[in-house]
Amino acid sequence: MTKKKMDVLRTTMLLTIYQELADKTIEMLEKYNDDQLIASTLVAQGLRVYKSTLSEEEFKDMLKTIVNDAEKIKPFFDGKEKTIN
């Protein structure tokens, strides 16, 4: 398989995973009505995956990247009302 084809497959998989997790997140937000609890759990789970698969240096670099890119994060909610985007 060519590198380009692998990149396309990986991008497709990334978009699929992202959408599935976004859908599940919305489902949990509606079910539990506790955005802080849902968000903190998702962050904790993501960090555990990174901690399990990256070296300590890579993990620290990832945390720096997350902090540095914080302004790029788009909210689920539109404006003051909790209308899910």
C-alpha cells in the first residue's frame, strides 16, 4: 500500500473516530446534564491513553502542545445558550 493511500485511510479513520466520539459526548451531555463531569472524564481518559503509549518526554511535549493550541479549540456550544454545534 502506498504512503498516500495509507494517509487517506488514516485521515478517514481519524474523522470517523472523531465523529463517533463527538456523538457519544453529546449523548452523555444530554443524558447526565453535567458538562464538567463529562469533560473532565474525557480529558482524563485521553491523557491516560497518551501516558500509556508515549515516552515521558513525548507525553510532556503533548501536554505543551495541548496548552499552546488551546485557543484553536472550538466549543460544543454556541453562545451563552447550550445549543450543541
